[in-house]
Amino acid sequence: MALPIDSQNATDEQMRRLESLARMRKRISRLSEIKKSIFVASQRLEKEDALLNEIRAEKRLLEQERLQLLATVEQLDQDIAELSASEDSLQTMRTETSKQLDTLRDDEYAPLKERIDQARQKVGLSRLPNLQEEVEVEMLSYLEERRNRWRESGILQPDAAARSPTGTPPPLSQPSSPSVSARERQGSQSRSIRKRKK
């Protein structure tokens, strides 16, 4: 038995509405999933931006420290060059002084002293003191005077002066290392970044 035309049309319209509602539910469900993905991506983007800013800030600090270290190395190179020039100049002066000393001692002093000693022996006088003995006495007096100067200026402590017969000042202490190195800060920064990623 065939349905009336009006009843058939109503049934078809109802079916179309049900199909439309079903499609709408699917679209709403998909829209909800996309919205959740947007929330997750937004949160992830915020974290990544924060980490990126943190890394860039640490990079700037390390670049500043690198520039400071390069400036320090450059200054050290200049100091070494100046000391090398002073060393060469002083070495030249020392060589000339040594030659002059040899000339004075061997060519002038020794022959003259020998003639004087011979003349003294002829009149019953003893020989003049040995040159090396007089030099040692003079050097001891000079070293003692130098120790006193260092002691007064604070370079040499009294107990150190007593232990050092030549008055050599104690070695300078090595410079202390920085309290926080770049690697330590970088390690701390990396740990902080890993925590924030979690």
C-alpha cells in the first residue's frame, strides 16, 4: 500500500534533517579536536618562545664574556711582547756588562794588583786581599741592604727573610679562578631548559 504523497515528503524531509544533524555532529566533533590541538600548540609555542628567549639571553652573556676574554688575551699578548723586548734589551746589556767585567778584572785589575803585591812584598808588607773575597763581602752587604728594603716595603716578610739567604722574594700566588665559569652557567641553564620542557 503506497503512502500518501504528503506523508512521503515529510519522511524524506525528516531523513534529510537527520543526515544533516549527523554531519553537523561530525563537524562539531572535528572542530572540538582542532580546538584542543590549537590549545596544545599555543601552550607549546609559549614554552618554546620562553626557552628561545632564555637561550638567546645566555648566548648574549657568553658573547660578552668571550669579548672580555679576547680583550684579556690581547692585553696579555701585548704584555708578553713588551717583556720580551725588555728581556732582549736587558740580555744585551748583561752581555756587555759581563764583557766589561772580564776586561776590568783580567786585563786591568789583575796585572796592577800583581805589581802592587810584588812591591808590598819587597818592603815587607802582606799581599792585598783576594778580589773574590772582597766581592763576596760586597755582595753580602748589598743583599742585606736589599732584604731590608723589601722588608720595609712589605715585599718580604720577616720570617721569609730569615729563611732566604739571598733575599729572594716569595713567589707570587697564582690568580684565583672565576667563581662561576661559562661551562657551569651553561650546565645550569641547560638543566633549567630541560625542566621547563617537561
